[in-house]
Amino acid sequence: MDCIGFQQSSFTHTFINSKPSNFTLNNAPFIYRHNRSINNPLKLTSTCCAVGLSSGESSSSPAVNFATVEAEITQETIDFFSSDAEGDPDRPSPGYSSIEQALVALRQENFVIVVDDGERNDANVEGSIVMAASHVSSKAIAFMVKHGSGIVSVGMKDDDLERLKLPLMSPENDDDDSYSAPSFTITVDAKAGTSTGVSASDRAKTVLALASSESRDDDFVRPGHVFPLKYKNGGVLRRAGPTEASVDLVTLAGLRPVSVLSAVVDSEDGSMASMAVLRNLASEHSIPIVSITDLIRYRRKREKLVERSAISSMPTKWGLFQAHCYRSKLDGTEHIAIVKGEIGNGQDVLVRVHSECLTGDIFGSRRCDCGSQLDLAMQLIEKEERGVLVYLTGHEGRGIGLGHKLDAYNLQDQGHDTVEANIELGFAADAREYGIGAQVFFFCRFNFVAFYP
């Protein structure tokens, strides 16, 4: 598990962390004590004490003070957000418009360009022209067809798709959260007031009919020329794609949660438009251009993503703790916070976040020291008689899953390290998602500040 910092208005904090050289938790945990300076409320001094062990050392090793550093932190915001390391959630990435600018444009019946920047470079992005489906016109459709791929899609939530009896073209894509798997339903045309269904006017009528809460399934003919897309529940926090981004934006704008969108292409060769092309289009037509990454940060700041579902006392080999179960509202995944003593005002609390590791935590695998880290953290919290350990599920093998982790073990036997093995298998170096864990800490009366990779 990676390093975490916490900020609470005027308190001292203690939290368990990993080795200080690169802030990754692959060896022994450490304790950091953060003390807010009285003279400068935005400056923290951090004293790091080694309390954990390398492989083969005894768990009775004493704490040794080894360093003091200073770190500047930003002022707290009223709203909760998941990671200060990601930057100010309300400040757009360089070269992009703010989310608020996009919301104003949508309310004023204008376009927004949404860019899936992800881990792509400027020459390999995907941008989509987006509008609230309830505001569409034949002129708007003509603009989208002129600058887009020619395919006009409508982002819709499951309730509307079920009401209109629009099944998926490929049901197996419904369980795929990856960017590359948009969920198309069967295509449609509106029956009333249309001819062939292909003209801008006809497609606008179809989009408006799809956006209407009064429409019925027999108001459409199938197949047609408009492509409904199924929105993934949870939006960009579940799948960072243009469908989810477009529906999230119109919802945040206070409009009916149905969007119309089309991918922007280069007019010269028909390839996906580069960032240069997208920026020129945005500048020429005064269209806000926003990043999906910025939208993810914006939503994480404002939305409650977890709910506490159960609390129980839990006797353990280390002592008696209280177990708090938290369920993700995005996918139903359950996580647990193990709490000792009264957290109260958050002063001087031992804290650790632990990524699920079945092989290390349960079977004592020697390929990692996760089990010994977990054991030591629980010992320390029990000794302090006050602290929190958050155990995040779904993090097996840095988020790649148990089976793939075992495949990675085979590559490690061939000389790869953990990161190289994950990349060789086609995964990111670290596929874990920490936003949910941050919100669990929020429920434990902390404000989360940063992860350090």
C-alpha cells in the first residue's frame, strides 16, 4: 500500500506508512507524526520513526527516529475530495476549460467537447462533441455530422433503456468496464414526423424522442440511424469513457440524464481528431473543452461514494477491535475499517491502509511481506489502544486479480520485478484505485490529503 497523508484542522496525526525512499509499501511500515506549525497553519513538520521490519527481523525492534522533513500543503476545502495529489479538483488541467464552464454551456443549449485523455498522448486522444439530448436541434445534428464521425449516439441510463425496450447489441460487453467496450443497443428511428430517418431533422426528432420521459417503446422503429449507448452505473468513476462523461455532465448541469454525442474526426483523412484539431474546433466555435480526468476529480470531490453497512465488535489474536463494513455505491464492493478505541477529534491516531493480498495475508507467501506488515500494524494499533486499519478489497496483485498475480509470479521467477511483470501481462504498473479508501477515512473523521506513488 502506498503512502497517505491526512489533514485535520489543528491536530497532530500519526499514521503507518512504507519505506521513505520511494513511498511504496513493499517492506516494513513506518510511523509518521505530522504536527501543524502554530505560526504557519499551512506547514507541516514530519518526523519519521522506523517501527517495522525487513524480512527476517524480529517484530520487537524499537522505534528509531530517522528524519524530519517539511512539506507545504494546500488549504482545506469545505467539500471532501479524494486526493490532493491529483491537484485542485476545481482547477482544470492545462489547456482545458473548467467543469463549471462546461455545465454553463450545456444549460445554455450549447456544445461541449469531452476529451478522453487517460494515459494517451496528445496525438492519440479521443474527443467527442456533446450536448444535452433534450436541447438538440436539426442544426446541432448537422454540426455533429459535419465535424464528427457521422454516427450520432445517445447516452442513456438503464432505466430509460428498459422502459423503451432497447436491448444491447452485444450483451457480453455489459460487464466490461474497460474504455474499449461501449455498450451499444439496437439502433432506432422515431416513427412520428420522420421519413428515411437519416436526415439531420429526422435524427434530431429521434434524439428528442429518446430524451423524453413520455416516450414509449412503440414510438420507435428498429433498426434505425441513431445509436443509443448504455451508461455504466457510476459514470466516469466506474468507466472513464465519453458515454459516461457526457451523461455525467448533463446530469451535473441539472438536465435530464440523456446526452447526444459524436466522436470528432480529422476532416482531412477521417482519422480520430488530434488535440490540435480539437482545440482549433473549440476555439473557432467557442466550445468549452474538458478532460474526463478533470471530471473524475470534480465528482470525487463532491459525491459520497461509500456507505457504512454494518458495525460489529471483532475479537482478534491481537485484541478486541470494532469492524466497520463500507460498501461502494459504484459496484457494491465491500471494504472494512478495523477501529481501536475512540477516534474522537482525530488527534494522534495510528492509521494504516492495507491492500488486499490473499497470498501474503492468509497463506504467508514469501513473495511479499504483506502479511507481516498487516500483523505489525495490528500489533501497533493494539499497543496504542487507538487507531484505524482500512483493508481495501479488490487490490489483489496491485489490482490485477488473483489469477493474474499468480501469472506475474511466474514472470518474477524469470527475473522480472513486480512492476515489470504486471506490464508484461498487459496491465498498468499499479491498477489499484484509492478514492474509495479515502472516503472510508472521511467517515472515520479524517480529511484525506495525498497518496505518494
